[in-house]
Amino acid sequence: MTWRTAITDARPNEVRVRGHRVDELMGRVSFGEAVYLILRGDLPSADVGRLVEAILVACVDHGPAAPSAATTRRVAGTGAPLNAAVAAGLLAVNRFHGGAIEGCMAVLTDAVGRGAEAVVSEARAAKRRLPGFGHRMHTADPRTARLYELAGEAGISLTHLEAARAVEAALEAASGRALPINVDGAIAACLCDLGFSAEVANAFFLAGRLVGLVAHTLEERSRERPMRRFSETDFEYDGPAPRDVPTVDER
């Protein structure tokens, strides 16, 4: 008995994803557009593709102290192969690290339905932290502002982005202190407004973070001794000084 798939059709000398030849997509669409295509079935507009690409870039890394990076570096230091070290880091993505995207999508959907004040009031009464708001390091996550900007340019509904702002305001009013939306929350709002379901939320974080974990694995192997003992916060950055992103013509 045969089974069916609507994702990829692979034949001799021809591979099609959602009906499009892969070799024709190559060099014509971005990785973000390809991600949208394989998950949603159709190519997005250019502006929506830019937003999806930005979500992936926003997730690429957040420093060696992040749980996924620290886990990857520890495993890499044991001599484990690349795939094992990276897989260990990806397995560290869960409810409180990266996984907040999925939780925040549920919060924002609830806020759209019942109102931000009701959601915040209920969470405070239950002493439950709302995922996607507040950050251990940033008081104003710079990635959030950029995602908001790109979402506005994408021409999509901003219902959940507006709900995120409303929850942010309700949290500050109720607690007396600012708990600004972080990058996980901004990604959650964008994914909701793009029509993605919460069950694929973590996939975006995993896809973006994977290449960052590869970089941490390679650096750990090339710069540090095996099986070293290290603190996740006792490190020093010695990479390039701050520099501007060049334009396409300048590269």
C-alpha cells in the first residue's frame, strides 16, 4: 500500500519542492522564502520573504552563555562529532530558551480574543510569567524593533503585533515596571500574523540557531583544549570591532 506526500517530488534529473524545480529556485529565492514555501505550500511576496528571512537571522546566535551554545560547546569539548555537538545544543531549546516563541503565540492569540488586560490579570493572579516579555540582558531588544519595522513593510495583518504592544502596556501598568517584548515575543507575533500555527514556532528558532551552533562547535575545537572546565559567563569577546553592514553593492 502506497503513502502520499505533497512536499517533494524527486525523479531522475529533477527535484521539485511544492511543484517548483529546486534548481530554478536556487539563486532566485532566499532561504527565508524557501522556508515559507516548504511550510506553507506557496512562495511568499518579496516583503513577506524578507520578514521570514529576518526571523531566521534574528535567531542565528545570542552569545556563548545562551543555553544552546553553552551545551554545544561542552559537548564539542568531549570530542563528539559536529552533528552530536550541534544536536545537543538544539535539544537544549525548550520552554524557557527558544521555546518561548510557541508559548507567546498562545498568549497573543488569547489576548486578541479576550483582551490584553484579562490575559495579564489572569497570569498575575496565577503568578505565571508570560513568555516573550522581559529579558535578562536587554531592556529594549534591538531585534524586536527591526522585526516590527519589517512586519509593517510586509503588508500583513498586524493584529498580533498590536496585541503584543497591548500586553506589554498592560504588564507595565499592572506591575509598575517595564517588561518589554523580547525577540521571542516579536517572532511569535510575526508568525501569528503570517498565519503560521504554533506547532511550527520552534522550527524557526532551531533553523536559525543551527548555524550559530556550528560556529561555536568549530571555535571550541580550534581555540580551546578538550574537556576544559569553564564558566558560561566568564568569557571575553575578541572578535571584530563594531562595524556597519555593507550594502549589496559594497560586498
